[in-house]
Amino acid sequence: MRFCPKCKKNYEDDVTFCLEDGTVLKPLDSSEKSGEETLVLPSDAIPPTQMWKDDNKTHQKKSKQKTQPDKPLPKTQIVSNKPASNSFAPLVIIGLVLVVAIGGGWWLYKSSTNKPTGGVKPNTNTTANRAATPDNSAQRYASAPPGAQPPNMLGSPTSAVTVEEFADFQCPTCARMHPVSKQIISAYGSRIKFVFRNFPLAIPAHDKAYDASVAAEAAGLQGKFWDMQNQLFINQSSWSTSTDFRAVLEQYAQKIGLDVEKFKNDMAGMTAKSRVDADLARGRAVGVSSTPTFLINGKPVLLEQMDIASMRALIDVELAKAQSGNQTAPASSTANTNTGNK
């Protein structure tokens, strides 16, 4: 026989644990009897420890079921904690910014070193701001057609030094060079021959340039070329954007004292247009492809030399040659001039 030390119940020898509280049973000596009734465990009874083990397994299974999701998440819903593949994007952007900054700085540096000293900006509407290259300019100059005759000239027709300007009235750089030309004319007077040539560019941005040249030549037929030339340059921003361009030209004609009706007829006639065309032909022959272009005794003035100090230096060199007897008047010089009014 066996008995439970806690509840004092007796059990058969084949029972190991108390059915009440699972306490390990002790053998019952003849000297100690519990005084309790003996319980006989049925043959199909499950030992208490086995029941606890089963209950524990059941509990664990339930716990596991609670912690696991009912269905596995689709792969597209799984969020990865790995860094994104574009984590290097900020570094790439910074590198590109640095490259652009360095390239821009270099471009500005090169631009500043090639900047004209006289403050004249290049004409962005042209492909180049130079005449023929020095190696062939003399030959072109000697063989070129004479242009409009008599030319629009100020100074002395017999001077050994000729300054020839090819300009477009709608060219912004030409308008900025206009005061420089006036200073040259004023400084040298009869010591030089200053000739103005019409060279309207056939580009969309200069849609009024040819008619403006015709207007200046029409005014010249009344002896007022230089007056109209001055009006067109100083008022360039006004007439070049006007929707009633012809009316503005007539206002300028009236302002400088022209016979307006004659001016209108001359603009429509062939005389003024033929003078513009003659200047264009001469310009192309000497290699002019852009405006403004200056030639001093047939030698092209570079863009960076288009300021009053540099041009005076070039003119002085030619005057010095003439005084020393090494310079004669250019072949294209002519005594027939159209001086008009300044």
C-alpha cells in the first residue's frame, strides 16, 4: 500500500502519485497508517503527471498559435530594414554640383580674360565680330568694290588714314559703339577720313535693319544722313520694337527737318536701296560677316580693340607711318564724299 503525506489517502502499490494534488506517494509501513480509505486507480486512468504534461503541451500549442499569424504575409508586404539602393544618390548629386561649379568658374575666368577693355559687349546676334583675317585682308581690301558713291564720310577725303565702319542700325553693339565713333571723329577731325557703311544683317532678330539703312540713305539724299544715323542709334530700343515702324521713321524725318513726303518717296525708290546694296557688296568682299566691323586702312580691328584708347593707338600708328612717308592713301579713297551733317 502507498499513502499521500499531504491528504493522507491510501493507494494501491501500482499508483505512484496522489490523484488529488500529484504528491509522490510513500510506502505505507505497518507501523504508520494514514487512517484514510484506500483508493484504487482504475486500469484506464491517466496518471496525474501525464495529464499535466498533456495540458502543458496543449497550452504551449495554443500560445504558439496566438503568436503566429493566421496566414503568411505576401512577399510584397514584407518591409526590409536594409538600406535603399539609392543611398549613394546624395553623394552623386554633390559630385555633379561640384563639377558644374568648377566648370562655370573656369568659363567665367576665360570670359573675363577675353573681355574687351572698352566696355563694348559682343553682338550676340552675329557669328563673329571681326572682319577678314589679317593674312588676306589687304588683298581683299584692294580688290573690293567701292561701295556707295559718294560714301557717307566725315573728315578729309585726302587723308592718308581711313577708318571704315560697317554697322547695322538694329545691332545693339553697334549702338554701344556709336559714342566711340563720335569721339574718334571729334578727336581726329580732318586728319582722318571716317566712312560709314551700311551692313544690315539678314537675320530674324534684325527684321527692320535693312529699312533703317534705307531711311538713313533717304535722309542723306536731303543732306541729313548723319542726323538720321544719330537718331536711329540713340533711339534703337524704341523704333526696333515699334509696331508702327514707318510712322516712327517719319517722326524722325520731321524732327531733323526733312521734307517728309520726299523722304517717304525716296524710301520707296531705288536710289537709297542701291546705296545700301553697294555697301553690303563691299562689306562681303572685304570679309565682313558681322557687326560692328572697323577697318583702319584696310586692317581689321579686333573686338577687344574696340574701345577709344585702343582705336586711337591704332590710328596713331597709321598717322605716324604717313608722316614718315611710308604710307599713302588707300586705293579705295575717293574725293567724292557725302559729308552731310553730323
